[in-house]
Amino acid sequence: MKPATKITKILLALAAALGLIATSHSLPAQDNYREIGAIPSSTANAASHAAQSPKSATTASVSFSDKTQPGTLKLYVATAKITIDGTDGDKVIVTSTLDQRGAPKVDDDGFRRLDEESLFELVEKNNIATLRVTGADPRFISGAEFKIQVPRSTSLSIMTQLGDNIEIDGIDGDIEISTANGDVRLKNITGAVIVSTVNGKNDAAFKRAPQRPVSLTAMNNTITLAVPPATAANLRLRAMNGAIRTNFPESALQTRSATVSGNASGKRNTIIGDLTGKLNGGGVDIQLVTMNGAITLKQEK
């Protein structure tokens, strides 16, 4: 997986060019943290979609064609609340408030729709399961939900455009997510991670020390990364208009400010809010970058 997504870089560049102004954002009170960057934090209000009362759920499932190898789930949805849980099963099981494409056209009351509606489609080919929304303009669906179960070893590739929250728990495969206007929460993960958010929190908690690269980027909100105390990593921490905090002791985490070439005299200038460092002597690459938000790196005991 690449260390950062092109989408994130483009969004950050556009925000800088337009002079994006964010409203004040305050951190929740927490004990035993020290700041390792001292710039005030701010963020724009995150857009959100109010959840509607769900209709009767539709469930579909597929199996990976090669059960001897980890599969991949690709999910392309404009907007929906997404929950994914890793299980000990061998199928991808999707439960949604939307109907499945190809389902009977007449409902339980004997009525059929005359207009075009949004439907979901779940297919599998070459050990890749793909979930997408088809039919009516998917940008205007409201209150859609997907609850998904996958084998723990599954890798995930998720892209949303208009938001709502994404929650993932218990996945050992690699995770790549790009989303706007919704929070991302990852729990009990172990693989490589690339996540970019716009107007949403970006939180990740590792079940054990990461052994593959981690890249979390956010615009107009916060980043929180929780890793075991023994994690060994090379760090790049950058908060443009935000604080950088940690509860790792100085004996475990040492940082220094990044610098750039200055004038003709050769003097180098410090980049405020841009730190590099080593955690427990260095190891896997971890990159945390945010604009208008704070970064919290914490040890999860």
C-alpha cells in the first residue's frame, strides 16, 4: 500500500489555496498527556447525516473463490453508515436497509415501484468481493446502512463521497479508506492502514504492535492513534493549526522539529507543527497528518 492517497493530497492543497477557515475545536479533557507540538487546534464543524428509522433489512452473502488465500472487500458508496466486523466465518455477509439488485419487484403488500430506486449489488470474482450502490442517483440516498461481516483476514478498500460514519472492528487484513463528512473508527486491527478523512475524525486502535506502514490523514478534524506500549516505529507527525500530544514517556518517544533550507546563508528554518521521531528506537513507518485538528498518539495498555 502507498504511504498516502492522491485524493488526500489534492484536498489538502485545495484547502490551502482557498484559505480554508475552520471554527474553533477543543480537545476532550484527558490526563497524563504531554504536548509535543504547541499550536492551537481548530476544526470546521463536521457535516453529518441524521439516521432515519430503518426499514426491513435485506441480507446477501458471497464466498471468496479461493478460501486458501485472504480475500478483499471493495466498497463504493456515496453515503451510508458502514459497520464491518471481522469474524471466524468464511463468507462476506451484507445486511442493508437498501434492497438488493435482482430482488423481487413486488413488495409484501403487493406493490411495485414505478420510479428508479437505489439498490445494492454484491458480487465476487477472483477473490475480490465488490459492494456498490446502483440505480437512482446514489448521492441522494438518505439513512442507508450497511452491516457487514467478513473473515478476519480480509483486506478492505472503501471509498465514500458524502459521508456518514465508518466503524471497523477485528480486521487483520490491510485497510484503505477515503471518505468525507463522516468519522472513521478502527478497533482491534493489525494490518497496514491508509485512511484519509475530510470533516471527520480519524481514529485507529491496534490490537498488537503494527508491523506494516500506517498513514492517517485528516482535514478539519482530529487524529487519534492508539498502539501497544512496545510498538517500535519511525514517526512523522504534522498538525497544521493543531496540537500534537502523547502519553508515551520521553524515554520511549523522542521527537524533533522538521526543518527546511533557509536563506543563502545556509541556515535551516524550523517547520512549526511538523515533527519526526522514533518510538522505542524506531521501526515501522507511521505518518499522521492533519489540517485544522489535533493529533493524539497514545499507548493502549
